[in-house]
Amino acid sequence: MLKGLAICDLQPDGYRGVCRSNQLADYMTDAKIGGRVTDFLENFVDDESQEIRCTVAAACAARQMVDLLGSRGADCELITFNDEHESAGLLGGALLGYDVCAQDLSVSPLADGLIRVGVTEYEEALFPEFFEELNGQVLREYAEDLNDNFLFATEKTAQEVCAFMNYLSATYDNDFYCLSDYAVFAVFDGRDPA
């Protein structure tokens, strides 16, 4: 099972998925925030792999950092995510939707608007099969399943897009987004559900 938590910037377009940046570096000079980040890294991040040990304690510590960042003017939120879609997330937060991301969490066709807005003529020349398969009605059908968080409302649609992204990556020798091995992640709100 792959799972994680992330402090993410709120996006102007409303996307609330996994592939977002954060403003932590901008606030590290604040002694309290810098101390909290250092404590978090020491307590919840594996030194060798640099992966977060996703526990309830880590999620609670991250939630406290989000609250502190918010009090300093940062526009961010905590999300938890996993590829075990029946789970309720680390903190029992509400399901925001389903994201399709590369396994290293670096890219998502939802994060960059590929499903929402289509692709350019330049990309059409490189990946004609993408246009043949997804342009027009199929693309509209996928876009119609996006919810208010710009995530897929149903796991079924996310799985279809994921399978097609993996197919394109294999067909174009990893040139399509330069990655392969896409997966579907259920994304949950990290706010206190109470």
C-alpha cells in the first residue's frame, strides 16, 4: 500500500490533488515554523529513504503545522492519500476524490489540466494516439467526472485514465510525461472532521 500526507498550497483553479507544491521554504526563517518542520523531519521522515512515516501522529503534527502556517498568512491545507481506496484516510477526513499520479508523485494529468483543457497542437504531433483516443467525446466524458476539487468523482474513471496513461507511457517509451507507472490515489481532507 502506498500512502502519504502532504501540506499543499491551495490552487487558484481548485485542484486539491496530490501533485502540488507548498510554501514551507518561504516560512523557514520563522523560528516557530522552522522548529516545527525540523521536529517533524526528525520524528517522521526516514533518514535513508526520505519518506514520511505516515502515522496518525505524523498527520496530527502536519495539521498543527498547517494551522501555524495559516496563522502566518500561508494559503495551504493538509491532505492524506493512499492507493487503498476503501480506507478513510489517516485522520478520517472526507474523501476529496481520486487523482492519477506517477508513482513518484511528481506529475498528474489532473494537476496540469490535461483532462480539463486538452493538449496543444505540438503535443498532438508527438502523441497522435492521445488525440485519437482522448480528444472529443472521450475527453469530455472524463472531464464530466471531475468534481469541485478537480479530482475524479469515481474510482472507475480514475482507473480508466490511469490505465491509458500507463499504456501511453509504455507505447511512447516513457516519453509521454517522461514517466511510467501511474497509479490511482484516493485523496482525503486533512482537516479535523469534528
